[in-house]
Amino acid sequence: MTKTVNHWIGGKTVEGASGTHGPVTNPATGEVTTKVAFASADEVDAAVAAAKEAYLTWGQSSLAQRTSILFKFRALLDANRDAIAELITAEHGKVHSDALGEVARGLEIVDLACGINVQLKGELSTQVASRVDVSSIRQPLGVVAGITPFNFPAMVPMWMFPIAIACGNTFVLKPSEKDPSASIKIAELLSEAGLPDGVFNVVHGDKVAVDRLLEHPDVKAVSFVGSTPIARYIHTTASANGKRVQALGGAKNHMLVLPDADLDAAADAAVSAAYGSAGERCMAISAVVAVGSIGDELVEKIRERAEKIKIGPGDDPTSEMGPLITKVHRDKVASYVEGAAAEGCEVVLDGTGHTVDGFENGHWIGISLLDKVPTSSKAYQDEIFGPVLTVLRTETYEEALDLINASPFGNGTAIFTRDGGAARRFQMEVEAGMVGINVPIPVPVGYHSFGGWKDSLFGDHHIYGNDGTHFYTRGKVVTTRWPDPADAPAGVDLGFPRNH
């Protein structure tokens, strides 16, 4: 018997009325374990209406009330780490330790939201003119929406809604239909923490639900994380409907390795960053750029480490890497490896034939490593989003930098070197939003913002951190004069106001 995941609207579970459902598969077995209700436009409207009604009081609630609830939510989230991680593993496939790490990074943003009063304290300038004061304050937008991807079903929503609701907004989440259960568990924990009904809502579905959120007149802002083509569509469509938008797109993250680098450390980092979560991370390293004569030695060190990775079901404690999310995605990833040699790549490791005993119907693919990859190949140009690492060779730092900056993506990048001058030069010259120096996955801590450049971000704001607070609020400036009773009447003056 399969379970059914329904919507969460107005503080309770709401069965899907459209009659349309999608399958949710256990990637390790290939079996459909769950069906998820797909929302119609009317059901999206109901969620937005619940959020709009809740905003009338939540938007006027005190910071103390909001943060008190978020502190309770944080405690419940911490206590339910394993339960949420188990849901992620069952529907996404990532190993349990990786799922726990996802929840932990989401908790960082909840921590930030618990201290939102510091971010919202505003500014005051006194006596800017005779008995005139000016203050700047930030106020919530109203109903805001989040559209999130399959690869981080708990963490990415928590990049959005804790900041949004701490700022006084109400929230409608449209999570990925491929692994929806974590979002409902989070909704239940928020309700248990005392969040008023309607402040946080979840609608599941496909393009019908997404498009309705993008065009709904009561949705004031949309946050999105996903592929570049969809991010561009989200930004264009939502902006055309007068909404504030932050749309984070795809990536092709490069790791530059200079000749002076510790090659053992670089190889460890490349394997960890390329194959963790089966490569289904927007911050995965997918292209290593080896400078000078180190290429052969570095590739051999990567190969030695990659061959030892234990692949298996995510709920097996001995597994280091799990399956891919769907069979369709698994086959697409495999196609890049299968066509690599014809495009001039040297196939060092081919994981396309990998299977796991007892789980033959799972969405398995092994570790793949491609060397001497031409920039013209599809394996280099496309975001593969799987456990395929490409290695490119250059003679100089300048050539490597030009190669990286020529990429249409600019999400994250890294450099491995012992040379502080080279590292500083790289951080200033590279065209990417997040840079690691001897750090392969430079995902910022919660109080710094996450976001890329070029085709990796559409919109003006990065996500969480100070950018998140600014995205979910709008500024207002108040100019005040309290005249002294002894003042003579000022009289009529049609001139432009001047401070004096």
C-alpha cells in the first residue's frame, strides 16, 4: 500500500481535490512508495487566501512573538533530525549522514531567524533639520512563495521560510513533487511550535501550481532554486506579474589546482565535492582544472580514491553514496559518460554499468571520471547533476582563469594552492558568487548570503543572510517634526524643502 502526501493549508492537512497525483519512488528499490496530490489553480488560490488572511495578524505581531515561536520550532527540528533525515533518504536516496547534514545546515538559518530583531532594528537620524528626525524601517511584504528543488527537500525551504516569516510575512511552499514528505513534517513541527494557522502553507504539484503562484496577484515575492532554464522562466514570468524575484539557477563549479598545491588534499576534496550526494548538488565540483604538469598525478590520486567509494542504499550505514533520484535522470547522466569518448574525452572510470546486489531495480550509477575533457564536449558544457567529474588541463593560471570565466555559470568555484598571492588574485578575478580557497564547497554560513553570478542567479538578491532579510522586507523612511509650541506659524512656502 502506498501512502498519500496531501497539501497543508491553513494549519491542517487538506486532501487533494484535483484528483491528480504523482508517484514518489524509493530510488534504492525503484518502487513507488507514495503518491503526492497535485494542486489545481483553485487549491493554490486556497493556500494563498489562507496566507493572506493570516498576514493580517502575523504581519502586525511583535518580534518577540515571532522569535519565540521560531525558538520552539528550532528545538522541535533539532529533536526530529533523524525522522526528517529518514524521510529524505527514503525519497531522495542520499545516505543518512548526508541527510542529517542537510538538516543541520537548515538549522543554521533557523538560528539566524531567531535573531531577526537585530536585522530589523532600523536606523534613526536626529536633528537633520530644526526639530526634524528621520528614521528608516523595514516592513514585511505580505504573502511570499518558495519553489524548491528535489536535491535538498529540507534545507532549501529552510533557506527561505524562516527568514520570511520572522520578518512578518506569510509563506506558501511548493516543494519538489519527487520528495515531498519532508515539507509536510516541517509544517507539522511549525504548527506544534505554535505558528498560527495559515502563516506556513504547502501545496504540491507541477507546472500548474507553479504558474498560478507566479501570476497570483496576492503573492508579492517568489524565491526559487533549480535549473537555469527554469530559473530564467521563473524570473521572467514572476517579474512580468509585478513580483520581487530571486531565482537561483544551475552551476558548473570549477576547482582550480595549481602546481604548488597539496595534491593529496586536492584529490580528497575533489572526490568529496564531486561525488557527495551522487553529485546532485548545485555546489558540487564538476570540473577540475589542473595547471601545468600535475594533471597525470592528480587524476591518478582521484581515481584511487573514487574507486573505493561504497555505493548502496541510503539507509545502509556503510553506504557512502546512494542512487540518483529517478531512472530518467539516471539514464540522462549515463548518456554523458557513454558519449564522452566520441567527443574527445579520456574515460578513466565508467560507472554506467554499476548495480547493487539485492537492489537491481534501483536508480544506480557508479563513479565516473573523465580526463583531458575538451570545452566543446557536452560533458563539460552541461550541468550533469550526477557523479561525473571532468578534468581539464591548462598550462598557466591565466589560461585556467579565462576558461573558468568563459563559463555561462558562476555559482561557486575553488582554488587549491599554497600561494597566498595567487589565492588572493583568484578571489578577486574569478567571476563567481562564492569562492573557496582550499575549500571545495564554499557554501556560506547562515549569516552570509548564498548566491551565484551570471546564469546561476536571476534577480538582485542572494538568499538568506542580509540579502534574505532585505528580500523579504521593503524599506520605509519616516520624516518627523514636532514643533515647539513657542514657534511662530511657518507660513506658506512653495519652494522645494531644504534642510536647515
